Amino acid sequence: MDTSITGEPAAPEHVGVAFRAITAGLFVGTGVTATALYVARGLQASQPVPAVPVTTGLVPDLILTGWLGGAGLAALCAWALMAPISSSYRRGAFAMVAAFATLVLALVTMPADALFGKAGLLAISVVGLAGGLLLARRARKRLA
């Protein structure tokens, strides 16, 4: 059996596994981030407009937690879907790619919110979560 330079069995099909896992994690993470921002916008709408920017309280905490939580969930999702890859180092590296890409892709929520309001955030949330679950399901089927 052929082995890679690290001594692991050569498995070119793992490229597809990694790509599908990263993409599924990216979708799920972005969906979670958009959901958190949707909830934060709802909370902001129910409160009076502050005279100065608010940096403490429920809304800023929800935004930060949703942003970082989405990245963490993207990493966990990608890690779980890359189970066929035996190298923890590679799985971890690709999971971190999914996490950091989620942090960057979550920036599309700002123009969506500015242009379409809460409906734009809800659309990103639905597309992200549904797309991520669909991609995860397809990735699992391919492995079976």
C-alpha cells in the first residue's frame, strides 16, 4: 500500500471529504451567526434608541457569542465530518479553516442587514443552516 510522506496511507479521496466538511461547517457557522444577529436585532427593536453606543449588556454579548459560537460550531461540524481522515493534525487544521472562514463570511450579514433588514438576516440564517445540514448529510452518505 502506498503511503504519504507522513507515513499515513495515501488517500486522494480525502480531499473531497475535507472540502465537503469545510463547506458544511462554513454554512452551519454562518447560519448560526446570522440567527444570533437576527435575535439581537429583535431585541434592539424592542428597546429605546440609546444616546451613545451600547457596549455592554445582552445585545452586544449575543452578537459576540453568536459570532464566535458560529465559528466554533463550524469547526466542530467540520471535525466531525472529517472522521475518515486519521490525522488529528489535518482534521484540526481543516476545522480551523472552517472556523476562520466563517468569521470572514459572517461579514456578509452587515450588508444584508443594511439592505434588507431582519428579512436579510433570516434568509442568510435559513440558507446557511439548511445548506449546512444538506451538505453534512451528503458528506455522510458519501462515506457510507
